[in-house]
Amino acid sequence: GNPWTPLVRDLSDNGAAMENYGVKTFLALQKAWDQQGITLCDLKIECGINCIGQLVVADVIDNDSWRLWPGGHKGRMLDKQVYRNLDKTTPDALRMIQANYAQVAQMSGQFATS
């Protein structure tokens, strides 16, 4: 038979679990960012079913997964949206984005200690 048969089932019962994962992940990250004066505006995670049929978060969570606004100010955003908003990709603009990502990496590295 098909080796994937055990995984092909009604996944509707996983909707509440996915929502639960998303809310818990958002709240944990919101608290961590809030401690550093950053507003976590939104977050995207993806879920999947592993090889034994368990629902899991199946995504990396990084600077492309969220919108971060220092002090709640949209104009100071540190996330991927800065790149999306560029009128023109210039060396200066790319340096600014690189600096934003480095800042986020440094700040998120402190999550384990806060």
C-alpha cells in the first residue's frame, strides 16, 4: 500500500491546534520583543505533519517571519518590509537592511537570557 496512507486523514481537527501554536508562539515572542522596546506587529509560521502524523511548527522563525516596530513606530521598522518598501535597491539601502538584520540578530540572541 501507500506509505503515506496513515498521514492522509481529515486534518480539520488540527485547525484549533494550529491556531493554538500560532497564538502561543506570537505571545512568547511578543513578550521577548516587548522587553527590548520592540512592538511585534504580526508573525507568520507554517505548520505541517511529521512522518509519524504529529502536527508540528514546520518553519524557521527569523526576520522574514514578522514585522518589528521599535517603540511601536512603523517608520523605524527592522524587518523584511524595509526591503519591500524600497523604491530602488541601492548599495546604501542594502547596507541599511543589513544593519537592521544584524541588529535583530543581536537583539533576538538575548531572548535566551531575558
